Amino acid sequence: MKNPETVRQLAEYAINNYAEKDFCKYIVDGEIRVKSYTEFYDDSLALCRYIRSISKNHTHIAFIGKTNYEYIVCLTGMIFSGNTVVPFSPDITVEEATELFDDADIDMLFCEDEFLGKAEKIRECCVRFKNVVSLGDREWFENIFRTYDSDSEYASLSDVSEDADSCALIIYTSGTTGKRKGVMLTNRNLAANSSYDAYSMEDNDVSFSVLPMHHVFCYACDVLKTLYDGGCLCLNGSLSELYKNILIFEPTIMRIVPAMCKSILTKIKITERRNPELSKREAAEKIVGRNFRRMIAGSAFLSRSIIDELALYGITARQGYGMSECSPRITTSDFSENNKYSNGIIIGVDEVRCIDGEIQVKGPSVMKGYYKMPEETANAFTSDGFLHTGDLGYIKDNHIYLVGRRKNLIILSNGENISPEEIENKFADFSEVKEVIVYGENDRLIAEIYHDDAFFAEKDSAEIRNILTEIVDKVNMQLNSGRAIYDFRIRENPFERTSTGKIKRTEFYY
């Protein structure tokens, strides 16, 4: 089915077209293991049967685990089973988990052994939460795959009546400025958002997955899009092994966040300085391998300078744009030169418009709503059914250009509305500035700056302030007088961040 309505139909489309091709590669005990499209589908069905052998009733399943092959099989099998899955970060605290488990009506938890101690404390506080399934080692999974295969006595348990519009995933928003909300995504949302042709992997493309799978960005973009396109997905595992594993797998493309783009660029430039006999491309290949050509960046702003510098090393970096409420893509990266500084080309699955400066979306990718929050759900949509993204920007040549968030607008007494992100992004070209927040105070714009300690290691406070003053002056030269930064403050510690890596603005706006 070219236009699948469920994740299972998407997987069936994949095995009908790619069957024995390599779907996933990962490292175990120093050796590369390979799973075909058929093996991944069969393994996911086995997990589906195992889950339904525990309970055939509809269940809300919390899922906490490390990013590996078994994780994506579990998550896919849970969706196949017709239940509702709620993924969480492995480092979630007992207090936060207790609150969210209760909010999400969790019945069952699948988790790694390391989380069992926390699980027992959570269970003491959540009346509905009863069952805990400990994810065993790979031998445990192999036993599940054998015991619950299509020839077993449990084969019929995978005959699930699919409802494309039932809630398959609940993804909790990062909560940068308030209470976290549970985004309800259906099978139709996930399948539709991955079945587009605005960008497709080529036959020889190898994707390198480095982001946490409990974020819908990673699962939908790496796993589900690969199923649709027929590429090969390599799993990194621990971030500490990124630079080792990227040379092992030698991928062609990677989806990452801008901070990782910057880190990779820095390592390449250091290699170039230490090895002046190397060409720029040769220096890059020492870090990312011979085949690496493309980066897709999401979640935050990717500066023009990073895009331009990476191009010198034969790496094309582009931005995409989306949000959990849209499963998550609204745009995908456009690797042409015409709109290289845009936030991506609209994928064409949904209708996208710009009203009063706000990007709005309507279509099969858009969420069912916020779990148990009818008022917030109603407020999230316009009267004619478009989702308020809250993002400010404009559409040109079918590309989106973002300028900021509506809720972060600074409104001065003269009536001027200022997007702080538009100003903050101008600091991205200065490596001395690690993080910055712009906010309003007494009708003036203030910047709070957390600087790069390594750069300023041997400088005193007066030298640091002088350098940052010059940077602020350079930024102000790019702004009209009404938007200029009046003063700045130096921050001693990094800003507090959400689980998705976004800076929490609560102390500046609420």
C-alpha cells in the first residue's frame, strides 16, 4: 500500500518492496549485526504477540529503554498490538514519572533492569499502574522472537483489528514554559507523516541514527521514514561512541540537532589544523567517514555560518521543521542551493498556511489532541480546523522561514512586537557565546549570555566582558534601533533545559 494508514501497513509496504534488503545495522560486542526488513517485521510481530499474551485488553504501556535494535522492535510491536504506548527518557525522575504515569493512565511498564528500583517507587504512588516487564538481555529477546514467531501457538495473537484513528502514541511535550501536555498521535498520523516523497533516501543511502528514540522526531524520521524509503538504518547506541561508530558504519546521512552539527564541524576544523597536508574533504573524512554527505538538523536554529562552513568540507547541512503535534514533520530538508537557509520544504502531506504571521497546519499528520485536556485541545485549533503551531514565520517558494515563537514575543510600550529568537539566532555565528536568552525588562531588551568557558579559560572578567560587549555591538548593528539590546548579563551556569534540549524560558517570561 503506497499510502499506508497504519504503522503495520507501512511495515508491510516495506517488506513487499524491500524484503531481504538490509534494514538495520548495529554493533554487539564489537561486531556489526544486520537485520533485514523481513526480520524486523517478524521480530516486531513477535513482540506484538508477547504483549497480547500478557493482556488482550487495551493497555496504556509506559516504555523506558536505551536506544538499540530491541528498542525499536519493542516500540513498533507495541504499536502493532493496538495498545497505546507512552515513551519516556531513561533519566526521568521518580517524581516526574509518578506525575506523568498517573496523567497518562499507565497500566504497564516495559523497562531496563536499571530502572526497576525506580519502577517500584512509582508503583507505590500510582493506583492504576500494576505490571512491570523487565527487558532482558539480547538472549531474552531472541527467545521472545522464537517463542512468539508466526509458526507458534501464539500466532493468532497478532491478528489485531486495526483502528487507524485510535491513539497509538502519547508523547509528552517538553514544557518549556508550563505544564507538559500529552500529545495523542494515531496510527494514521505516524504513517501519513512518513509516507511522503518531498525527500526520499536513495538506494545506496545509509542513515546514522544518534538521537534518543523516545522522541517522535527520531522514531518517525529514522525508523518509519526508512521503512517507507527502503534505506539502511545504522544505530549508534551511546553518544560517547558517536565518532568511533560513524567511522565503522560510514553513513551517507544523519539527522541531528544543531549543537551536534557545531561539534562535528569543530572536530573537523581541529583535524584540518593538525594535518595541514590534508584537503578539507580529507579532513572531514577523518571524522565522518568517506561516504558522509548530508545532515538534517531539527529542534533548534541552524546558523547560516555553520551551513556555509560545512559545505566547504563537502557536507550539505539543511534544516527541517516540525513539532510533536504534527507527528512531527511539517517540512523536510531541501538539499538544493535555492533555499538553503530556509527551515525546509513543506512535505506535502498536510495543508500549511501562514495567518497573521503564524504557521498553521491541517491534515492527516496533525494530532488527535492533548490527552485528557479538552480545553487545551480546543484552544490548539482554529475554527476551521487548523493547528496553531505558535511559530512565527512566512512561506516562500513552498519553504518555511521561521522567526520565533508567538508565546515568547516581547511587547514594548510603543506597541512593537519583538521575537527574541530572531535576535538570539544572530549570536549563533559567534563561537564565544554558548547560550543566550533575550528578554524584556523595564521596556528594554536584555541579553543573558552563557559564554564558552574553554574560549575564555585564560581571560579575566574584564576581558570577557569587553569581548562580549563587542559581540553584542555587532549584533546590534544588524538590528534597527527599536530592537537593539540595551544591556547584557553574564551567566555563570548553563540554562536549565527540557528533556528535548530546549532552554526553559519560565524564569524570563512567567
